[in-house]
Amino acid sequence: MARVLGLDLGSYSVKAVLFESSLRGYQTRGFTEVRRAEGERMQTLRAALAELFQSNPMFAEQVVVALPGPSLATHVIQMPFLDAKRLEAALPFELESQLPFDLGEAVFDYQVACQREKQSELLVSVVRKEELRALLTVLKDANIDPRIVTHPAMAYQSLFLSCPQLFEGASDASSIAVVDIGHERTSIAIGRPSIGVELARTFSSGGKDLTKALASEFQADATAAGEWKETQGAMGSVPQTEDAKRAAAAMVRGLQPVLRELRPSIKAFTARTRRSVSQVYLCGGSAQLPGMEEEMSNGLSLPARMLALPTEAGEIIASAKHPEAVQAFALALRGHASSSRAQRLNFRRGEFAFKGDFDYVREKVGLLASLAATLLILLIASGIVRNSVLSRREQQVDAVLCSVTQRVLGQCEKNFDRALNLLRGKESPAALIPRVSAVSMLGELTQRVPAEVPVTFDQIIIEPDRMSVRGETDSPKSIDQITGGLKTYRCFREVKEGKIQKSKDGQHVNFTLDVLVECPDQAAVPQG
């Protein structure tokens, strides 16, 4: 079974979910989370990855990650055709006009959101090459070579397609939204279960804004405000004391940038698709804050609830950790899904294409070369031996054919076709040999007389080309049956009835038959 690792490179912590994947399905085998320290983004990520794999080694044949940080751009582009090749050819020209920088500095890929009326609606994600290169360098330092680097919001396509049961209550006429509230960024994916994501977006805002609002309200440093938020923070109707309500109000103000981005995203989706959003599912570390469901429901005017993982994941991942583990789980599911059920969006294209498979072949090239050389030698040796054996057999056949033609024709002939023609020729001595013997003609005569016909032959004269028969039977009808039976033999070319007369007692019929014998050169299968 293959092992797939989904790696969520969050700004607050790094989460990893390990799958054992097979044709029959998958099993969750591990979950690990390591918190990132304060400092430069790539340095803290490198340190967190080193700690994660040191404390809990997770070997996997396939690693799937989503781009960290909000630096990637997402565009919805409509194209007036459905063909994939035409989409690939035309998309760069359409996308270049929408970017503030040169397309040559970026890596992009797309996912088809929907196709209707000979039009395709594409979700196109773009990231600068320098950002992707920096991420791959950090991962390489941790001995990680991800096969897939995808969009953080598009990662939830795997849940929409493979785990539609997680979104209970969703109707076919409406859509649902998954909102992942992280520390520094928030992602939203809108679509329909079993169909897929139709809008995906990531923007800067998240739990860090709530921490800043708390620090500003109470004139505290960010570290202390963050610790208080994690241990005592609450929103909505949960807070009871005056200080708690004051803190809740501050966090509500800190949540407003998130709501200001989510509302127009949902509104734009509704206007474009003519379908409403009926339910919001929350995940991410900041979504666990008590009262967040209530506050998001009020802010978006939509019912909001926490997104839980499938039941089988609960054996490995504690239920309290489900909101934090959702993206890592979705990424692992992305690696497990077959190509027909997985989104295609993957930034590992062009110069950044995944080369793990080629590296493996390169390591094994010496062994493969030696095996190929061995097979080549064996094939050459087999050919030599086969040719040698066939040559000896051909010489033996020629000797036998020469002996036969010398004895019959008086001359040696090793060409089989020519020898056969000579043996069949009229001038050949073989032409004097009867094609059918008297014994075989007698046997055919007795065999082809119908068994139900009473007949007695008192005279049979067999010559090389003719046979005369005289006999006695019960009626002229029986004579016809005997004649019909003899005609079924291919060498009895013609059967003529001779003199027919009644016997002396008047109860029987005497008859004679004249049979012309001539066997054709191309013998047919005897009938009867």
C-alpha cells in the first residue's frame, strides 16, 4: 500500500496527516502538529519541519502541500469553448492581461469550475516563481519533495468529491461554503458536494487580527494577548463577565476584515451562478474559538457550523483537533484520489515539474542497463541456436526429398513444390499409380449403401477408372437409395443405373450399376 502525506504549512503551526492508500480506499495512520516560532517566515517553517519529522518520522511515497501565505492570486476566467487543448493554448493570453507583472515571472494552473452552453468557467491560480522556488528549497532541506503543490482553498475539492457525507443538509439547488480561518490568512471554497469547488479564494486576515484587537483593547503585548485568546477567549453570547464581554467585542472588531472579504465573495458567487449558499462550514485553528460559529452566522447571515472529519479519522485524530487537521486531511485525500476524481490544479509544472520518478529511474539505471545487456545476449544466443537447429533440420528434409524423387522420378529434386508438381504430372511414373485402390473402393461401396436397404451383391467388378455392380433388392425405390448413397463419395464421379428386372419369384428386383471412378486433384472432405 502507498503512503500519502498531507502537509498543512500553516503560519501558526505545521500539521501532517498520513494515509495508507490502496485501490480499495485509505486509512488514517498518523497526525502530528508542531507549532511555529516567531521570526522570519521561511526560517520558522524550516525549523518546524525539522522538529516535526524528528519527533514523529512519517515516511511517505507521496507528499501533497498547499502554498502557505496569502501571496497567490486567484482569477475566475470564462472561455468561449470546452476543448482542453484550446483552453491550454488560449489561457496564457487571457491571463496575462489581468496580471500586474509579467507572466514569465509566474507559475499558473487552472481548474474547471463548470462548463455549460459551449463555455468554460475556470478557476486560475497564479504565484510568483520566486515564492514557489523558495518554498521548494525549504522543503528540500527537510528531505521533502512534494508531488503536488496546490491552492489552499482548492484543497477542499477532495472533501467535496470524496466525502460528500460531511456536508449533511446540503441541497442540489444551493451550494455550501468551507471557510478556513487560519492565523494569518483565510481561505474560502464554495461549491456543491459530489460536484466540486466552483469558487476558491485566499486572502490576508485571520486569527492574528483578533489577537491584535485584544492587544490594542487592553494595551497588552501580542504574546500575552495571544495566550489569553487561546485559553480564555470567547465570542458571541458565551462571555459572561464585563472583561470577557469587552474582549469579545474587541475580537468581533478584529473579525471584521474577514467578514468584509467573505461577504462579497459569497455575493459574487451567487450572482454568477444564480445559486444561493445555504450553509457555511468552519475549520482552521481560529475557528475553534468559542462562539465563532454564532458570530460567523450573524456576520454572514447564514447558518455556520464546525466541519468535522470522517468517523474513521477520529481513531487517530482527536475530535478537538478536527478543525485544525481538516486541510492536512484534505491534502492527503488529494494524493489518494484517482486522477478522474481529483482536481488538476498543481503548481509543479514546467521548470518546477516533479522529478522524483525520474530520479528513481536514474538511480536504477545501472541495474536496468545490466539487465538489458543480459537480455540482449540471451536473445542473440537463442537466435544462433535456433538458426543452427533449423539449418540441420532443413538439410535432413532435403536429403529425404531427394531420395524419394530419385527413386520415383529417376532424378534428385530438393525443391518441394517442384517435386510435388513432377509427382502429379502425367508424364511422371507416379501418374500410373491409381489414386484409389480396389480395397478402398469396395469399402466405400459397402459403407455408403444405406443400412436400412436390404441388398445382396452377387457381382462386383473393380477397374482403375470404373466399377460395375450387380445385385438384388426389394424394390426400385431401394435402388434409388443405393444410387444416392454412392454419389456422396467424391471419387464416384457418376453412377448410372443399368438393366432393372424382377426376379423369378416376383418378390425381388435385380439391378446393375455402372460407377465412373475419378478422384479430383484437390480432394474435398467426403460427405455422408
